[in-house]
Amino acid sequence: MLIWPANRFVAGEDKESAITVVKDLNAHGIAASLDLLGENVSQRAAAEKAHDDYVSLLRGIADARVDSNISIKLTMLGLDIDLGLTRDHLVSILETARDTDNWVRIDMEGSRYTQLTLELFYDVWGSFKNVGVVIQSMLRRSEGDVERLIAEGARVRLVKGAYKEPPPLAFQDKREVNTAFDRLAERLLDRGERPALATHDDERIDHAIEYARQQGIAADRFEFQMLYGIRRETQEDMVRRGYCMRVYVPYGKEWFPYFYRRLRERKENVTFVLRSVVRR
């Protein structure tokens, strides 16, 4: 059962609860990306269930007529089990998204999955244009990946990256990660297909806004993305300023690891919880 205060960051344990949250976001001009929590399944039955849940989610979004796409993890669809199984699940989900006039974002997981994820993305890209992928600015390879994705006309969600990676693969200094984020954001703003800049970092947001202004890039050519439960006032303010805002809304029974990561990532999240405990 989802317990307090995890419900600040997680929209509930089932899709009905999550869709209720999306309706509230939509009422404030904010789009959503629904994410079923979980990863790294090791049993075929679990991968099949994840596939069925994603399909059900897409149909639930269509029935509710809310403004939300979905985010998926390939390790939930069987990437650790069988590549062919994962591809079949991915194609089925994309077909359902196409049938329900929706769109799918493939999340990027740890670096051991980066190449496989991109290979699967390119494999289906020829037949499905209702799919995009995530790129992490912390990875040293991301500059080349972004260039190819731009050339393909693919939609990219740019994040800093939350996984612990070794120095040969990833920048270790936050300043380097931030510099890479800004550089990749500029390239995506210049030539990308409606890129999504996913960050809560005011300096990264301000840099993107100023760069877009200098280059005459209209606000409707890109979007900002944030996490559910973090900086809601900022999200609504961005909409009032004329920017497209999409909120990543997680839900599901596998909520504890996600909740723990949110506390570990940001000091203000821990402060929020402690203050709330004192008030109770």
C-alpha cells in the first residue's frame, strides 16, 4: 500500500489513481507522461504482465481523454531475458499507441543498456514515428547519440542522468554534466524535433530560455519536463509564461525504490518530509 509521504512523488498504485492526477495537471495546462514503476524483471511472466499493463494504460488514457503519453522501461519488457521478446512487446505497445493516437517515450536506464536501447529504438523507428528516447548528458557518448537522433528526426528527452557510472563512461563533475546538458540542449533546440528538456535546475532552464530567445526559437517548438511532486508552483508558472510543460507521473506498487531515489537526489525533498513529520 502506498504510504505517506510517498504520495507526494507517486500518483498511486493503479492507473485509475494516476489518471486522476493527470486530470488535475491538465486542468492547470500541464501535460503528463505516465510511468508504471518497476524495472529489471527476470521472469517472462513478469515481462508479459508489464506489456499488458502498458497496453491497458494506453487504453485507459484514451478512455479518460487526458493529455498524457507514456514512458516505458525496456528492462520491464524483458530486456534481461530475451531481445526478441522485448522487441515484440515494444512493437505491440507502439501499435496500441498508434491505434489510440498516443505516443511512447523509451526511458534510458543504466549505461549497460544504452546501446541495446538505442538499437531497439532504431529497429522500430522505421515503422513507428510515435516513439522517442531519452539521452543522459552525463554520458560521454551522448553527443554522438544526439547528433544521430537529430539526423533521424527523432524526438529526444534530455536529462542529466541519475545512475552511478564509471569515469570512462560518464562525467563525474556536476559542472561537466551541466555544461554537457547545456551544449546538447542548444543542439536540440537548433535542429531537434520538439525536444524535451527535463530538469529542475533553474540555471539549465534559464540557459535554454535565453538561448531560444537569442535564436528566435518559438516556445512551442520544445517543452520542459519535471517530476510529479517537485516544484509544482514552478510548473504552473512556466505554463503562465507560455512554455510547454510536461510532468513525469509515476505510479504502481513498486514505488519504494523510486521514492527513495527522490529523497536521495534532492536535499529539499528530505527537508519537506522532515517538516511534514514535525507538523503531524
